[in-house]
Amino acid sequence: MPPYEAPKGAPDIVPGAQKVPSELYHHVVRTGEDLFARYGYRLIVTPVFEDTALFQRSLAETSEMVNKEMYSFTDRGGRSLTLRPEGTAPVIRAVLEHNLHRAGLPLKLYYTAPSFRYEQPQAGRYRAFTQLGVEAIGSEEPVVDAEVIELGSRFYGGLGLQPELLLNTIGHPGCRAVYLPKLVEFLRSHFDELDEDCRRKIETNPLRTFDCKVPRDREILAEAPLITDYLCGSCADHFEAVQELLTSVGIKFQLDPRLVRGLDYYTRTTFVFIAAGLGAQDEVGGGGRYDGLSELLGGESLPGIGFGLGVERIVLALQADGIEAPDSLDVYVVAVGDEVRKRVFEIATGLRSAGWKTDFDQAARALKGQLKAADRAAAKFAVIVGERELADGRYTVRNMETGHEEPVLLDQLTDYLKDELNGPH
Ligand code: HAM
């Protein structure tokens, strides 16, 4: 037994790990960050902890997360602080604090945020996890909803995943004011048949009864009135427009009128991405509109929409589909003989300057050991340099996957690799 272990529900993300290997984690984060930047989103980094009141206010005091799941503590100055359970409220707080919305709207921001929830750990559910997120702030236009959802779909597609997209609208507060009494009336009429948790939600947060997992409750809720039948004209039009836009770019979605999402700030469009084969924790991402959140936090009206994608869960989905991280190295330089060893640093530096991900032996291994190291480092090519090669300027390039070897002139090495690898990345 090691003297200390990572806390329960907080996995280490290390190279080669069985659960969440850092190679795949890095691949997911990098794919997301590169893509979000390509869509005009800019990086935002907020502190890992915030004033507890921010989350109490934004997530509503009745929500499950505020009641049970927050990591809150009092610091040495007597302030109540909370580790970030989700990324949207801190982003809106920072936007308002720095007047970012004054510099033109919509404001498009992305983040890679360590997040913390005191949940019961299980496969795919952690107490410390990472959310890749975007927030598009300041426009109510349906095209923003469509862009955010298309961006999420493209992100998964780029990784080789095809999660199902479930889409719904929960209307604006006006629609819910008409709908909720109908739902509550229905739930009360079935009060005796519902489990305790559901009964409690009738009073505190009736919409969330749709999240109930008890089979009998689900049967009852299958008969419940649906928000989509109580939408005002403007919310119905908005939702229609979002669907048309998504269809126009070939995004497939499934309408799910019972999709309510776990956070209380949502309005109108809500969506989740569900990956097959992950068991109970199969929601690899989700988001929606939060048009009233800024005002709830004391700011001006700033409609917004965004998503949060669970990096660790996406890694699990990639593993379930047998998708591996791209090779981490382009080239491993193998040096044979003492004279060459003296030059290997120079050769590797030259390759690095040319843009190749390169490494070389730093443990004075023999040829076999160096090739093994090249394999372990997941290099695509080994460039083998012996004294003869050094003398006539012709290196042996070995494809580590096929084992095929070819002599390549030194001044043609970069072109050769470029052809084989489609350019430096
Ligand atoms: P959320 O649905 O609570 O939304 O979380 C987003 C994603 O984070 C989930 O779909 C899931 O993939 C991942 N996730 C949540 N909890 C855990 C956990 N305990 N362990 C592992 N992964 C987890 C939000 O947080 C919103 N802020 C998303 C958003 C952004 N809405 C608008 N903008």
C-alpha cells in the first residue's frame, strides 16, 4: 500500500492510467480548445473557488447541488468559499465584474475548468472532474443556440464519437408559470404512488421530478403534462428556428420533452449528449440557455447559452470505442556508438526546430533498449543513426508500426517525414 492515496472520487490523470490516461485526457482537451478557438471563442480562466453566495444564488437554494453537493469551507478570514461545482455562474460573474459585455456582443468564451461535486463516486462520476465549456453571451438569436449545439457535435465527431443529441425547450419563466401548476396538480393526484424523493420535489422543484430514476415514478411521469404543450408563441418559434437551423447543417437530434437538466438557471433550449456503452453515467455533455442568470446575479439583461462537457467521461467513451490517443511523438532518435551519442542532442534539436515532436535516449541504452523506449514513447518513427550513417549522411528511418526501414538522406529527412506524417503538427 502506498503511504498516501488520492482522495475518493478524485482520480489521478497520469500517463498510461487505466481509468483516465493523461494521453487521452490531453487529446480531448486539446481538440476542444483548438476547435473552440476556431469558432471565435476566447479563453477565460476563473478561480477554482468563489464566494459560496454566487452558487447559492445562481443554482437556487432548492437545487440538489446547493443542498448536498458543494465543497464549501470557511477560509482563515472567515469567508465562506466553495470549490467550483460548474462553470457558467463564475463566467457570468467575471463578465459582469470586468464589463466584458461592453466590448461587443455576443461575447464568446471557453474554459477548461476543474470542477468539484460531492457526489457518490462510481464509474464516470467523480468528485473532482474537468469540464470543457463554452458560453455565448449577449444574444437571444436562435442561430447562437444552433452554433453552440453544432460546435458540441463537431467536437465529438472530431474525436471519433457519435453521441446521441437530445434536445428540448423548457420555455421562459412565463411559460413555466402556466405549466408548473398543471404539473404540480398532476403530481399531487399521484402523491401516494410516488417515492419520497419525488414527493419532496413537488414542493421544492417540480420540474426535477422528471429526473427521477425509480421505475414506478417514471411510469407515472410518462403521463404527466409536458412543458412543450405550454410554450408561449415566442418560445415555440424560437425552438422551431433552432431545430430548422440544426437540420440545415445536417445535425441529427432527438426531441425529449422530459429533458429538464439539473441546474435551475436554464430557460428555453436545453440539450445533452449521450454516449452509448457507458452505463449509468452516459451524459458526456450538456447545456442550454440561461437568459435570466445575469439579472439573477444583479447584472443587466444578458441572455446566454453554452455547454459543459465532462472530459473524464469523454475519455471513458473513447476507451469504450477503442479509440486511442494520437501518437505522442513523431520521431525518436536512436544513436548507435559513442561518436553518434555525442551528436544525438544536435540531431534531435534540429528535428525539434523543424517542428517535429522529437525525443531521444538519455539513459545510454543499447540499440534494442532505445527501440523499446521509442515504442514506449509511442513514436511514429525511429531515426537510427550509427557511425556509418553519420559519415555518409544517410539515416535509417524505421516506421515503428510496420517495422519498415528506409535509408533517407539527412537533408531529405524533413521532406520524408512531412510526406509520411502530412506535415508537422
Ligand atoms: P452539467 O450537466 O451539470 O452542466 O455538467 C456538464 C457535464 O459535466 C455533464 O454532462 C457531465 O459530462 C460532466 N459531469 C457533471 N458531473 C460530473 C461528475 N460528478 N463526474 C464527471 N463528470 C461530470 C453544467 O455544469 C453547466 N454549467 C453546463 C452549461 C454551460 N450550461 C450552460 N453553459
